[in-house]
Amino acid sequence: MTERIWLKQYPPGVPADLDFSQYASLVALMQESFSKHADRTAYSFLGKEISFAEVGRLSQQFAAYLQSLGLSKGDRVAIMMPNVPQYPVAVAAILQAGFVVVNVNPLYTPRELEHQLVDSGAKAIVIIENFAATLQKCIASTPVKHVVLCTMGDRLGLKGAIVNFVVRHVKKMVPPFNLPGAVRFNDALAQGARATLRPVEIKPDDVAVLQYTGGTTGVSKGAVLLHRNVIANTLQSEAWNAPVMKKVPANEQATAVCALPLYHIFAFTVGMMLNMRTGGKLVLIPNPRDFPAVLKELSKHHIHSFPAVNTLFNGLANHPDFNTVDWSHLKVSVGGGTAVQSSVAKLWFEKTGCAICEGYGLSETSPSASCNPVTATEYSGTIGVPLPSTWMKLVDEEGNDAVPGEAGEIAIKGPQVMAGYWQRPDETAKVMTPDGYFKSGDIGTMDERGFFRIVDRKKDMILVSGFNVYPTEIEDVVAQMPGVMECACVGVADEKAGEAVKLIIIKKDPALTEAQVRAYCKENFTGYKQPKVVEFRTELPKTPVGKILRRELRDKN
């Protein structure tokens, strides 16, 4: 592709290319914000506001504590928490200390957590006590030597004691655990305050984040995101949103909602890092499934930016309390993670006057690769056009450019594309083309204006509310269950989640029940990976060489 025909679709003021050299690292970006926006609110959480200066101070204390543990530059530190203020503090601390952030889904089972800690080689973990029991079950099999325990109320002052009491004893959300040697977050801060943070030289090509994904197969592996990758995507997102965000009155602080989990790369970059760069306020939502609580919190703010997935837009827009929020300040609603349904986009626009502009990206692209113009007033059904400094094209099975007008695999090239998969050169080679494009595994088309549309997935991945589920992982684990002869896993349409997991089993033991299968899955998989439908059959469709035909199973649904 010799020209970027999509540039004609850019709103006025959005440049074709950007200069990313202004920051040598994410640390430089964050430290600039800590001083430039010192008195502004960086995060709002359960009614408590935390300034940029305070995030800077706490993160330096925590960074000094982490360095005191004897870790070396480049060592990995895992974070396993919901959206609480300790998360961004931990991220800033880990990076300032010269270490690498490993984002972990807090709802992981011991099996899933163990794999990620072993694969990343994490030597320390910052975890909220609600999930400490999960860590206890697998920590002996991992390289983790240091545990920092957080609570929901750590940074809430006197109110924190009440919050912790309710979480522990009323809602009973903290199962008993025993982690000898674990240090409480506030104690770690106190220790760090007495230590000195040693400056570390961090370069653009140093690793910032290991973002775990199934990639194009199914074995969870870490996308290696360098400091320059995340910086680039932060600045690309800022430039893309600028045409509407510059309309926020000068006397108002731009405010964004962070209802998506910070361990998800969408919230990590387009939420936390973007707001850090722009000096905006980020409203942290610890439980986005509690719609009444979400809307009650949002009613206290003037919301300007709302990145979300289809299920969240849909759930909120259909909730009876929706109009308790003043949506008149909303400038940009970015839909990502999974396809936005046209009916949801229509309802959201009717109720807020702000169109959802759908974007597209992957963990491997930090994550944003393309987006619809934020000035659009109607739903396009496309994933938009490539962001500044980004090239996208369609390739055929052999990796050659697809014939114009025909569908092909979407390939992406740009400063936000990962360095590769962590310690998996073989897997990296499968997804990178010789000319530097990342092959996404999604089949798409491009129209004459440069808008891309996804028409199918090359891989068998199932997309549940924006989270990737890989049939191979489900099948590998379920096949180990006593009583199971064979199994297959496919995605089926689901009104709420977009897709849901369907599990088809051939019994070895005739007495095997659906309840037993569900109990086994609950023990081994986090919520969104658990099957919504369990079906028993006497045989599975296969190729002559014995490969299960998942497509045939899907077509029969």
C-alpha cells in the first residue's frame, strides 16, 4: 500500500504523523504530570480525591520500597487488583524503580495465576486482600518472593476503616488466607518514605509492560510493550480525541470514567496513561457490574470522556437510573474491546447526544490501531481508520497484500506495535511480517475511503464482553476432567455479552453430570471463560485426520 487514503477522513487538526521523541520513557511522561498538574485531581475513588502531586509522592515512596527488596532493573512485578487508587500508584512506582509491570486479572483461578506468574518470572506481586487466598494456593510453585497486600480502604483515611469492615465482615468478600511475610501497602509506603529512591536510566526500548493475551493461538503469553509503544499510543489517542476534547471549557477539568479494569490494556492506556498525559481526572469504578453504584458515582461528576465496551454502554443506557447523570458534558464515547451493536449505539446517542465512536486494537498494539472520527454523529459499523503514524493493510494466507476489494487478514504497522511475545520467538515469528506488520488474526475489508470493517475472525477466539477466550485453553483443561472422553468449545451469540462460551462433551463416564462440569469449570476458569451452555453428545464432527471441526459446531448453533 503506497498511500494512506484514509488521511482524508481525519478531522481538521489531526496530524497524519506524530513526534514521539518528547518522552524517553513513561516515567518522564508521568513525572511531568506530577509537577505540571500537581494540585489537580488525578483520581476520584469512592468520594475521595487524590491529586497528581500525591500520586507522585506515594509512587516515589513505593518505588523506593520496591528497590529496597533487592530487585534488579527489568525484574517483573505483578499487579492483581480492581480499579483502586493503589493500582496507578503501583504502576508509577514499578516503572520509576526500573521494573516491569505485569497486569493480572484479579478474578483468575489459582491455575491461571500460576501460569502467568511462572511465565513472566515475577518476583513480587501487589495484590488486594480479596484475592490473597487465590495466591496462597499457587505461590509455592511461582518465583514470587515478595507480596504487598492492599485493601479497598487503604487510601480513604478514616472512611477506609469502615469500608474495610464492610468488605471483610458484612459482604464477606475476603476469604481467609495465610501469606507469611506479606507486607501491608501502607507499611510498604512508610518503609519507602524512610528510604531513598535511586534514579534509574530508562530508555525508550526498555520493557514497560507484559500484557498477557492468547494472541493468535490459545496459550496465554505476554505481549512485550516497550516504554515507547505505550507513549506512542497515549499520544496517538490524545491527538485523535483532541477535536472534541478541546471544546471542554478552560475552567473545567477534563474528566473521564474508568469503568473498564485497569489490567485490561484499553483502560491502562486510553484511561490511565492518557489522563496522566492530559492532566484529566479519572473516576475509578471498582465494580462496573453494579450499575446503580456506577450511575450514583457518575452523577457526582461532569463526564467528558467515556471509554467502554458494548455491554457497559448497553447496561447503563437501559438502566432506570440513567437520567440521574448529567450527560450534557460528554464529548467522546469510545467503544472498544468488542464490536458495538448498532442498536446500542443508537440508544446511547438518543440518550446522551454523544455518538459512540468505535475503535479497534489488541494487547499487541498497546492497544489502539484504528478508530472512527470522534466528530462523527452516527454509527458507522466500521472500526474506523488507522490512527496517526499507523499503517494498516489486508494480507492473504501467504502474507501477500490482498487483492483490492477482497477481504484479508488485517495487518498493522506503527510505533504502538509490540516488540514481540515474552520469550516466545517462535510465536512472534508467526504474527510478524518481514516488513514489520503485525498480523491480527481478524479478517477485514477496506472501503474506498479507507474505513476498515471486520467480517470474520481467522482464529477460533471467542469474544465475551471484550475479553478473549481461547477454545484451546478451555478444551485442554476440560479434557483433563475425569469422566470426559473428548470435548470442544465454540462461541455462540449472546444478547448481553456479544458471544458466550459453549462446551460440547463426549462422556467417558456415563454418570457425568452438567453440574459436575460446571463446578469443575468454576474452579479452573475465571467467570467470563466459564461455559454458558454445556451440551453432551455422542460424537464430534472431525476432518479425515481427526481435527475437530469447530466451524461446523458453530454453524449448528
